[in-house]
Amino acid sequence: MNAEIIAVGSELLTPTKIDTNSLWLTDQLNTLGIEVVLKSIVADDRPRLTAQIAAAFERSDLVLITGGLGPTEDDVTRDAAAAALGIGQTFQPKIADQIAALFVRLGRKTMAENNKRQAFVLDGAEVLANPRGTAPGQWIAKNGRVVILLPGPPREMKPLFTEQCCPRIEKLLPPIVIRTRFYRVAGIGESDLDQLIAPVYTKYTNPVTTILASPGDIHIHLRARCTTAAEAETLLTEVAEPILELLGDRVYSDDGADLETTVGRKLKAKNAWLAVAESCTGGLIGERITSVAGSSNYFRGGFLTYTAQMKHEMVGVPLEMLAQHTAVSEPVVKAMASGARIKTKADYALSVTGYAGPEGGDDGTPAGLVWIGLATPVGVEANKFQLWGDRERVRSVAGIYALDWLRKKLSERS
Amino acid sequence: MNAEIIAVGSELLTPTKIDTNSLWLTDQLNTLGIEVVLKSIVADDRPRLTAQIAAAFERSDLVLITGGLGPTEDDVTRDAAAAALGIGQTFQPKIADQIAALFVRLGRKTMAENNKRQAFVLDGAEVLANPRGTAPGQWIAKNGRVVILLPGPPREMKPLFTEQCCPRIEKLLPPIVIRTRFYRVAGIGESDLDQLIAPVYTKYTNPVTTILASPGDIHIHLRARCTTAAEAETLLTEVAEPILELLGDRVYSDDGADLETTVGRKLKAKNAWLAVAESCTGGLIGERITSVAGSSNYFRGGFLTYTAQMKHEMVGVPLEMLAQHTAVSEPVVKAMASGARIKTKADYALSVTGYAGPEGGDDGTPAGLVWIGLATPVGVEANKFQLWGDRERVRSVAGIYALDWLRKKLSERS
């Protein structure tokens, strides 16, 4: 079985916009053992989109179309799909009612008239409920092929695909078993990691190994396709074991959990409380920690000590220390961590101070220099990093290094 | 004139690979005033690629094809283009000699036999010399349309396009100028906005209006194409003025600046300092404010008061108030804002407390209920919002509403 993905939207045809939906869908489809043979991005243009859908339906088993299901005149996917497949559309009052109910729940007075466009369903299509937005998806089976209409916003599209499309697609597939392993790694660069583990995984075409990197954080996917689950698991273990051996404690998750979730679990397991004192990251670490539901069980709070004065007043860094060593220094980052820990009565406290850029320090310290502090029940430590990249990258990587250090500390036997 | 880009290569259809060539080419083409109306990525698959090129040639003025010009069996672009356009190919000994010479220059002994495949040229095509690689590009003009074959490696493709394609394309273009306007809007939903301004912009096909929405934040692009700059600006003003009139103070930026940059500029202009006290957003607002370089000129810092105890200790919310009204209440959010403002000696302070979800309050308050507070030099106010969506959306929209409220407050005449 092969698949083709069509992304709809003129905004996706600008020089800066990346169609991330199709990357994610490719990953999902590959996991199901389905190859993506063609991807396209089409403007909000009825005739062009109609032609592209018709051609896709002609040549591919599965056609996924993302976007263009909104309420405006620009949203042409429903009409184009209907025209390409030669089937009609019917207004479904029940869907209109659901959209209207959503509007009420949102506290808006009434549904805008044009939202009714979203209640049209292609004849014979199954409606794929989209509780996270107003436009439902649609599943159209015809001539042994399937066309799926999906909403464009990733936060609506992804759960809808996982919950409603994957089970339906699996029913269409021959009985093959796919098993996967998924590891997340911090504290090593992509090429270093690849150099380390390539001698292992390149020996195998099954399982397939995929390495996905973002700054400071790497995902390793192993995917085995076999006729039995036992065979797949054996193959996966054969490859995974030496990889895990090589990576050691740099692997922070084997179930997809992100770094903040992993840290949260460890804090909870220890019944420990965390606090932060952030300068150059300005709240990024607190934001990540509290992005996890239930973080109020282990995150007490923190201080955004953006100015020197605030470092003094909020977490008690001595003014003389700031004057003597500057705000970006080992004693200050330690005092920040200790101060935050004491003020909040937390067990652990992370602190960050540095030059996120583009400017460095007045004293010639380069941008990207970041101190991270960690106060624990037994003391306080600090580490210095010279990070590269723009302001956004420096802040993001500093946050990852801080969380990863805490993770390792929480894993130590005490 | 419009263009379509086809990238060739199965490796571009994996979950991690981004076709950066097409982004770069889109930028180049836009600069020439040419709109990209469709992009596709096709596997190394002769029939599919032939069909895609034929369809592209049918519907678009300019078809750019990158990749698939190499020496192996997998490299099917030449053959597919010839088949799609119904023209033959001829072996050109001169090109074979150039490739052989390049091999000598690179210190390789002899040219591999299959490199001779790269010396086939479509009949009637202009050869686009590629001094940085072995595969030359090709420029095929037919029926008033143009198909361009470009090498896939960016370091070969980019200079070849700039040096050899741009001048040829410019000769085909009517003297045209493109002018754009770009507005960012907060505090209104996409369909409400569209319903409000559609009566204005749908009257015009030039300028083209595009509306792009993410939760709580909308971008409006106007793009006029005319023979003179003056004419384009007049048209843009004709459409933009009534749109701006309808949107009023919901428009926060007309130069692409994001909300945190806009807020930062206003604080700086007033010589005012900001502080925050964040509960359910956990640092998100501080993170956004400090993502702007130079924010140390107006952001003093903040408090992540994640627990009730921290709301009391860090910003002085009375314990009785917390007990009587709960942490998610008007008096508490006001006390948080006032407390943060006083403790940091800032001029303005934003506070947020709410249920980000998935859980609501123990007292039955639903998830998504968020109080935002704003303390200013003249007093403190609070607003309640019932937001929908998951934890991530609720936090993100709460942050936008808080920043947008501050923006409006800073715009008031005092």
C-alpha cells in the first residue's frame, strides 16, 4: 500500500513555511508500513487542487489531504475533493449543531454564518470527529482507495489522525506486524551520536533506524516489520541493546516521554520539590516544567531574576558578589540556585544566568556563555557552557542542559 | 506568471527530510514577482514523475524540477521530462567530454560508464552549465511555457539558478512590481475576523488577501501586483484602510513584529518597567518577553507562584484570601499583580492564575478558566476568560491575552 499527501494552503507556499504536517504523517504512515510516494502543497486554488486530488486518487492507494477545511471562502478542500471524486456534498445539521455548541462552550454568542460551510460532508464519507476544532475530518472510500480530509492545525490533525485514521487504516493492511522502539537522548550532538551508533544500526535493514535531531535533543526510532510480534521484538532487542550500551545515561526516555516529563516523574518518585531561578532563560524552564499536567505536585515555583537588582532582592545574591564577579559567573549562579532553594523550601533548585545574545557581556564575555547552577539537599554545583547559535537556540539548549543535569542528579543513588 | 516546483528523490519523502531547495527557489521566484502555486515531492519513480511533470506543464507557466539528474538508474528526471513533454533526447559528446574532464580534475582515474547518462539533452533544450557538479541543468521552452531541470545538491542548484535561470526568466516577465502589507491581530477568532473584513477584501482580486491564524493570533497579508509601485501602494491603501478601520485596536503590528516585541517597544518608549507573576502559565509570559533581545531594558523579572504558599510568600497574597476565594479568583489575581509590581518596583505587572487543564478546580470550576490581572501606576484590574482546548492551547492563549491587554493599556493616552 502506498500513500500520497496533499497539503492545502497558499501560506504554505511562502519561502519560510515548512509543511510539518506531512513530515509527521510520513512518520505515522511509515510506522504502519506504508510508503509515501508523493507529497504536494497546493495553493487555495479550486481548479489546481481538484486536478491534484484527481491525479492522486488515480495513482495512489491512500490520499491524505490536510488543511483547507476552515470556514472561509479560501477553504476549498471539501469542494475540490467532491469535484475530483465526482461525488456530491450534503449539509449535515447535526454537525452544524456541534459547531454551534462548541461556540457556546467557548462563550461566544453565536456561530458565524460561514462556519456552516464546515457542516458539509461528502456523500458516503465517514465523519471523523474533531473535538479540538470546528472542522471535522472526512474518510472517503471509493474503488478500493481511500481519501482522507484532515484539518490543517497540527494540534487538531495529529490526535484526529492517531485516534480515528490509524485504526481504520490498519484494517486495510495485510497482516504484518510492526514493532517499534523509541529512545530520546540529550547531551550529545547529532553527528557524534551517529558516529557512535552507526556501526551497530547500519548492519540492519530491518529494523529500520531513524535519527531525528533538534538542538540538544535527539530521537532514535527503531522499526521492525515481521510476520510475528515475537520475531519483531527479538530483532529490536538485538539492535537496541548495543545502542543503549553505547549511549549510557544519555538516554533519558524509552517511552516517548519528553525531558520535563521524565524529570517530573523522578521528582514525584522522590517526593521532592523543585524551584528555579532564571535569568537569561526568562521563564523557559518553568514553562517547560509546568507544561506537564500534575506538575503542581513537584514544582513549587521560581524567580525570574532578570536584572542584577532582582537577583539580589528575590533570591539574595549579595550585591558585592554581583559587582565583583558580574551577573554571569559561578558564584552568582550558585547563589541563585541556593537562594531559590531556600526561599521556596524546595529540595532542588536550578538556576541559569548567561548571555543569550546577540550581545555578550560588557567585559568581552561572548554571547552563548551560560552558567547553570543546581542546588540539592547536599550542596550546590555549577557548570559553564559555551553554546552556539542565535538567542533562541542558546536559551533552548540552556534549558535542556539544565533539565538534563537535574535528571541525571535525580538518578544518582543517594 | 506562476510557477510550480517539483523535487525529485525518494530520500525527500522520509519523516525527517525537508526539501529546502523549494523554499529557496520560492524566495527567488517571489522576488522576481512570480508566485509559486504548487510544490510537489516525487519519489524516484518514472511513471509518477512523468505524470506529475505532464500535469505541471499543463497548468503552470514555469515548472522547476530539482534532482534526479545523477548518473544512476534511480535518476529518472531526464527520461520523465522527455516523456511528459513528448520530445526526444540526444547524446551530446561535448558534455560527456566535460564530465570526463571534471573527473580528471577531481583526481579520479576515469569517468564511470553510467555518468554518460548525464550527457543526454532533451531536444531543443538549452544546456545550463553546472561547473560545480557533473549534471548540467536544462532549459526547455515549449508552447510559451518553460520547464527547467536543475541539479539537486543545493550548492550546485543555487548558483546555477541565480547565474543562468534568473536572467532568462526576467526576459519573460512583463514589467511588474509587487508591494505588500502585513498586519498582525490579537483578540479575535479567525472566522469572526473573516466575517468582519471579508466584505472589504473579497471585492478585490488584486491585492490578494491571505489570512493565517494560530490560536489567539492572526496574520493578514495583502499583496498587490501592478506595473508601478505607486499604483500598487494606492491599491493597498484602498483595501488596508477600511480593514484597519474595522479591526481598530485589535491590530497590534504592521511591520511583522510579534506581540512581545510590540509590547517591549511600548514599554521602552514609556521608559517603563514590567514584572510578572505567573501561576498556570508557569513562566511562559516571562519566556516570551525575554525572547526579545534588549528586553533587559524593560523587564525586571517575575515570580512563578505555582503553589498557594508561593503566592503568599513571593508576592504577598494573604493566606485568608487564598482560603476564602481559592487561588483562581479575582482578588488573588489582583493581589498577585499588585504584589509583583510592588516587590519589583516595576511600573506594570501582569499576573495569571487559572486551570490549564486537563483538571479543573476541586470546586467544579472547569479547566480553561483563567484570570488575568494587570497592575499599573494607577491601579489594578482583572479579567476572567473561559478558554477552550488542551493544556498547551489554554496556556498559550492566556499568555497572548495577557500580553495583548498590556499592549492596549500601554497604548492608552495617559
